[in-house]
Amino acid sequence: MLRPALARAAIACALLALIGASEPPPTKIQKCKDARGQTVIADPSDPRCYTPPPTPDEMARHDEEHRLAMERYRECMAQQRSDQSLVSRYPNRTKHDAARQTALAEIEATLRISQTRLDQLLVEQKRLRDEAEFYPSGNLPAKLKRDIDANSALIAAQTEAITAQKDNAAQKTAFYDAELARLKTLWSPQAGAVGRSCVQPRIVKQQEPAR
């Protein structure tokens, strides 16, 4: 006797569920104003609900917000292209280390040449000063004076060149350090596809401003 009773109960529950599912969702009621400014209580689709056109200030604010959003979108796309190019050029740490070593090796080679030339000029400077000691009154021969002046100018120029080359090496090192930090993020398995997702802002057509 218990089995038929259970069956009837199950059928009743199923019928109730079907009745509930067939009922339409409750209509959302809102309060709005019509074109004359009178309050209307109706659903959102009621044509009496009136949306006034934007003011010039509202339109200007909207345009500025859209301009900034487009600017962020373009920056995002540019960063994405840069990241893709970077990973394509350096797919792993070995490739990047090799590029760093090549760039710094060129600067170091130039620096060694400059330092050798400076050492030669310093040796020449000592020889000229030793020769100048034979003239304690400072009344140097014209040629010796020209040689001393020329040597001093070359030493100053070579010293300046070496300083610039060292600065260049420091800048290259900082550049490759920054690239490596970015690449570590892009190489990470958690990074997924290269670059972040860039969402282009939607263009919303506005009404004419209120006059």
C-alpha cells in the first residue's frame, strides 16, 4: 500500500514543479517621469517613461571619458604588440643573455681601445713635463708648448669619451635588466597567452543635447 502512495506523491510534486516553471517571471515595476515631469509607476518598457536628452556638459564629460578609454585601449594594444615582439625575439633566457653579452662586449672592446689610447697620452704627458723642467722660468719653446697643449686637449677628450662609454654600458645593463624582468613575467606559465586582453570601448550614440 505504501508504494502507490509514494508514486502519487511524486506525480503531484512533478505537476507542481511544471506549474511553477510555466509561470512568467514577475514584472519589474519602477517609478519614472513622463515628458511633462509627472511621476509614472510602470514597468521599464512603458513608453510613457521619458529619458531627457543629455546636456552639453554631460555630452562633453561622456566624450572625454570615451577619449580616455580609447587612449588606454591603444596603449594596451601597443604593449601587447611590444610583448609579442619581445617574446618572439627572446623565447628563453639563453637567447636574452647572449644578446646582452654581445651588446656589452662591443662597448667593452671600444672602452679597452680608449683606455689604451689614454694610457699612451699619459705617458706622453709625463715625457713632455719632464722636458719642460729644463725651462724652470716657464719660457718654453713654442713647439714644446704646442705639444703640451695638444696633449692636454687629447687627454681631456679621451677621458670624456671613456666616461661616455661607461655611461653607455650602464644604460645597456639597465635596459637588459628591465627587459629580463618583463620577459620573466611573459615566460611564466601563469601568464598564458602573451599580453593582456585589450577591450575596445563601445561607441554609444548619444541623443542631441537639450536646448
